[in-house]
Amino acid sequence: MPVKLRVARDKSKNGKISVLKGRQAKLNYAIFHVLALKGPLTIYDLHKEVKIRRRLKHLRYATVNKRVRALEESGYIKKIGVKKTKAGFEAAIYGLTARAYLAVLLSQINLDRFLEEAEDDAVLSALAALSSVAQLLSMDRKS
């Protein structure tokens, strides 16, 4: 019978990805969800879809606009192109980056359960992948 270890956790490091916690977490997750399901959209179309799909009926366009621009600046969303609107203006089309997909995936993984239940091969694969990322990050800090 395996022994379960209880490890004290620092409450400030609760394992959540920063983009998916705090005041903006619900809207960020909704934006990621809609873009993942619908593909690249303009901010206007994204606003409509988030209001419908995520039951945020009082959500203002300006709020979504600010959030999309903040997510773009953070590298979670990127401009993919432009689209001509019915009014004749050009609107940017936004899509998710690999960083956003990874943030959502990591937010859904229970790391304690993974460590307890994963086979050794899966743990070694995860360790190898994370080690290479850690090496890249440490090289960037030295530069």
C-alpha cells in the first residue's frame, strides 16, 4: 500500500497559472475558451460570443477590448490578420498562442495527483520536457 505524503504548501503558490487567477480569471478563461472553439475572431465577434457562451450578459465591449489587448501584450493572444467590417473599417483578428493553450492545459492538471498516479515513463517524459524549458529560461536570464 503506497504511503501518502502530506506536503505543506505555501498559500501564495497554489499552483494556479497567474493569467487564470484573480479578478480577470473568469474573463480570460472565457476568451481562451471561445477562441479555442471558434478560432480567430475580431474583438467585436469575441465580445458577442463570450456574452452568449459564458453567460456574461452584462459584459461591456470596452472590458473585452482592454482584456484582449492585455492578453496580447502578455503573449497569450496574437493578431493573425485583419478583416473588413460591414462599416468599411479594418478590424484585427486575434487567435490564441501556444502559451494560452499551455496555460489552460496546466490549469486543468492536478499536479499532486499526477505525481502520485503517473507511471515512471510519464514522469520521466514530463521531467525531460520541463528540464529543457528550465535550461532555456536560465540561459535567457544570463543574456
